Amino acid sequence: MTPNSKIKINLDALKSRREWKRHKVVDGHNVFRILPPFGESSNGYPYRKWQIIWGLKDAETGRKRPFASSIIAEKRCPVVEFAAELKTRSEVIRADLQRQGLSEDSIKEKLKLLNEVISDLSPKTVYTYNAVDRSGEVGLLELKSTAHKKMKAQMNQYIQDYNQDPTSLNSADDDSGVWFDVTRQGLGRDTEYDVKKCQTKRRDPSGRVIFEDDRTPLPEAVSENFENLAYDLSSVYQVKTYDELKEVLDANMEEILERANLTAEGAKAAATNTSNVTSLVKTQTKSTGTVNLKLDDEEDDDLSATAPAVSAGLDDDFFAQADALLNS
């Protein structure tokens, strides 16, 4: 099966008035079925990687909004470069305060504002999927890097076990997708994610307990109307070039420096010499076909992981902010 061979871009998904339905990953268990690659720009991948910047305001509206970093498309981003220089500045100040004999708590307090700005400017890496929940609602599922890597590992294992596409819309013995359980526990930077295939338990004729991967069918409305329900993942966030982002950064610079409590001299030092940052049962029915689903992309580092650890809530609020702004 070729998942996206006959799928066209859902033009309705590109209309500005269409509401973005977003699946929220809450504490505990969250069951989804990942849907096939969708749209001409998917290139066979069931997800789209984004690195999103949240610490900037739109010059026209004056509201904070998500900006897609140009680091993926152009391998450079003015915001990433500036955040890296601010981080270097923070490290210089820290070393100077340590030489002065200040306690770690005092140093942390003095660098609090600067480090919060660095964290705000550092792109947050997310992977966006088309997914359906148990109720049959199709929406965007956004996973952070750790959960995404576990999802890919589970998909690859499914392909090895069955030689079938885990995102298939079908549920036949020789061609079926599978349900996944995304679990979440903790808050902020202490949040932990895991991904497993959903499984059912039953007894075989001999009385042994065995586990089977959950390949129960999708709701008929989803499998038959996928082309009208799915989103073109390349349209979720607006893509800006390096130069366009530089203009946005410049428009925000005065406020950034004020928030970071940087002096004019400190700001000049920070802005000089910017650098380029850069289960269990083996009785499955196997298909003899070739699975064309792509999961072997080259992954960049999660740039947000290099930002100083500040308020845990900042990172955890990412998806709530995205949902509110995309539907405003």
C-alpha cells in the first residue's frame, strides 16, 4: 500500500476560517491512531517537524504569536543566533559573579530575567501528526522530541513485525493500522512521555494469556472521508525566511533588551559576532507488499534543550498558546 498515492491537499484545511482541532495530551493515557501522510508536500512522512519561536510579538497586532524558525529550511536563524549570543553573555556574567564570590542562589536571581528571555527565544521543537482519537475526531497531534522518537520506534517495530503500514486507514489482516497509547506524567521540564502500541488481552484455547496489538477499525466516517478531514501539515505554522525573521527580531529588540535587563553596552556585546547554531505476540499476519511510509528523516537537535532552565510552566504552556492563537 502506498499511503499517499491518491491523496490530494485538503484545500479546506488551508482556509483561514477553518478551526484547528488539536488533540491535547493530558496526564495519563491518550489513545490515538496516526493517519497516513497527507498533501503533496508530505513526501511520504506522516508528520511535519517544526521549530517554533514564541518570545516575539507581531509588529502589526502587538500580540505574541508563533514564528517558525528558518533553521530547518535555511540552516540558520537570526533568533537562534541572537539567543546563542545572549547565552554566551549570560555565561560571562555568571563567571564574573562567581569570581566575586556570590552564592549560586544570588547568581541565579541576578540572571533570572536574562535567562527567561533566552528560554523564550529558543525554538521549541515539535512534530505535528494527523491523528484520530477513540471518539473518531480527527485533529492535530503535536509531540515533543522524546515522544516523537518513541512513536517512530513503535512504528518501525510494527513494520518489522507485520510488514504493514501502521498508519493505514484499513483494518484487514494483511493491511491494518494500529492504535497507540501516548502517556504523560509530570509537569514542565520534568514531564515524561512514553508511547506504546495499544494491546488487548485474551486467553488462547490452552488457557494461556496472550496480548494482541489493537488493530480495531477506524470509524467509517474517518476512513471514507480522510481527504476532507485531514490537515496539510505544512500549513500549520507560517514559514518565514531568515531576513523576514530578522525584521521581526529587530522590531522586538527594544523590548527584549528591557526584559533581559541588559545595558546598552551589554546588548552591543551580545549582538556582536553572531554565530550559526546549528510487544509480545509473534503470530501476526504479515503482508508481502512493501511499506512506503517514511520515518528515516535526519533529526536536528532540539534547540530548546540548550536554553537555561527557568520557569517550568513556560515550556508546558506551549500547546495551550498554540491552540489559542491558531484559532483566534
